[in-house]
Amino acid sequence: MTRRRWSASILAVAIAACLPAQLAAEKTWSKLRAESFALRGQVSAGTLTAVACDLETAVNAFHPPTSGSDVPQVVAVDSARGIREWVPQFNERGRGNPLGAYWRGLYGGHIVVRIDASPAERLRRILHEYAHYVTHITHPEPAPWLDEGISEIWEHAAISATTIEIGHPVAEHLKRLRSQKDWIPVRQLLAANVIPSRTNKAWRMFYAESWALAHHLMFEKGGEIQTDDALKAYISGPMGAAVTISTVSSASGCPGQTHISNVSRLEALVDRAQALADGERPETALPLLREALVLDPDNTQALETIAFVHFTKNRPAEAAAGFDRVIAAGKGSYVSYYYRAVLAGPIPERSGGGRPVPQVEYLRKALALNPGFPPAVQRLNELTRGKQYLAVWRAAVRQ
């Protein structure tokens, strides 16, 4: 190689080293849409297909009562950093590095899961997070112990082509429970509204006790355990045999009629921003949304999501201005009209006639665009005391 080529190579390496890590390691996002979930990942097509097969196994095991567009938005990542990009609260000291996460918000149910594991472990992680999704469909705000306990039980289920075995004792949990080290009083566990941080000594015990409490609730007829003595007696006994469920159709398999396609930079930015807007740190979505607007200054999804973030952070004037911009352009979705209705009291919008636009008008428009949006239905019912609800709902459905 000539000296000039050597110099060029060294320069290229130096430039790459100086680039931001995210830019230097940028990969193409791909997406796969199945009937029961939407999947994205910066992974190979083969890996994305394998993850889709695991998700289909979970779908067939649970048979969740969902249809249409209300399906979980699943993101497959291959590192701890990938998880933290979607759930940035885990960047904070003491939060640790999770293997997966589930949360729900305006933009749907979100699952992020690390798939850098053996096929068996990868399926376990997916079952755990998908169980959260199904639990929250049935109980929108479950107690943390119940939420995690049910997911722990399903994580250790044995699924074959024709059967599901669920309820096997988990040796790791039993060992920790019987040692009683870092024991959490049962009443304290039942009353907890947060999970201990991963650096807390009681973190693993929280999951073990939650698993045992949920196991008793699901497989025994004695109801919920309320005392330490009762839980200790339960984990000291045989705990009963696992339940075997025969499936009518194959419990495992891969989704049919799927197509993998690339995700544009704009779409990837908006997708991640909306997931962040639904999470614990909504303002982390703003830099992504601003970048999206550089690519497309009139992008409705980005503009609406920025306004929604302002709303969540109690900035009503900024939120109203954002929703008004989208509505004035004639591109507003039910999101703009619903949240503009919420803001119509403190920040009145004036129509061409100079009068404030009443909340009911915004709500009617929101329901015309999305007849099944529960918050709009509830608020309209409250404002009209039920008098106009049926007529407005029927008109919305007809449109």
C-alpha cells in the first residue's frame, strides 16, 4: 500500500473514532408487521424473523383480546445500551440494566427486549414482557407484585407444539425464598407501588416473593396470602404440580404472511420519540422530534407528539399552540382534537366567528376520527351528563 493510501486509511479511522458513538454505529432499522404485533429492530432479517416466531408463540399461548391497530409495538435490541435508548430512566444511577421493559401510553403498548441470548433465554424474556402486556389489558393498573409475579410465572412456562406447562417451581426463586435473606414483609410487598431498584439488596427477593404470591393466587384455592407465616409455609411445601394446558392449535410457530421492510430515518425517529413520550422521561423525545422536523417540517406525527410532550410537562400554552398549528393545517388526528378539548378551558381557541370553541366540538371531532377512544368518550359524557353521548357517538361511527 502506498503512503498516500496509508494516510487515507489512518485518517478514516481517526474520523470514525471522533464521530459520536450513535452515528458511527448506526444501523438500518427493519420492521415486520404481523396480525397480533408490530416488530422493529436493528438486526438481521433472520434474527428479526426468529424474534417474530417467539412473539407468535407468546400470542398463541395467551390469545389476548385485541384486534386491529391495538397491538403491542415491539422493539428488539441487542445490548444494554439499546434498552436504555428506549427507556432512558435506566441511565440513572441505581436503575441497572434490564433485559426488557413494558409500558403503555397514548401511542399504545410498548415492549423493548434484549435478544442477545440463546433461543431459549430469548423466548423467556419475550414471554415475560408479553405477559405484562396481557396483564395490563385486563388490569390497566395492576399492583407491582401481581404484575411481576404473573410475568415471572409465564417466563418459566414450558411451551411445545401442543401443550403449555405452567406453574413449575422455579429453583432459583425457591432457594432465595427459603434462605429468607433480604426478606420483604408480605404486607409491605402488597402495599408497594414501585419495584426496588436493581442495586437494592431486596430487588431479587421482590421478584421471588411476587412469583410465590402470584403462584399461590393462580394455582391454589385459598385466595391471596396476607402474612409472612402463610407465605413461608407455602414455599416450604410441595407447592402443587404444574398445570398442563392442551392447545387446540399449535402453541408455537411463526406468523404467516409477514414482510420485512426497511424503516426510514424519519419513521425511526418518530417511532422512538412516541415511545419515549409515553414513558417516564417524555422530554427525551424532543431532540428526536426536532431532528424529524428537519427532515420533514410539516410532519404531523412529530408536531402532535411535541405538543403532547408539552402537555405532559404542564406547559399548556405551548401544547395548545402546537395542537392549533396541526388543526389549522387540516392535518390533526384525534390526538390534537382531544387534547385541545382538554386545554379549551385555560387556553380558549377562537373560531372564524370570534367565539371560543367549546370542548364538545373538539371532542366530537376526536370521536369522528377515532370512535373508540375511551378518554374522549368519558369526557364528552361528563360534559353533557350523558344527554348527547349516544347521538354524538352514533354520528361519529357513521362518519
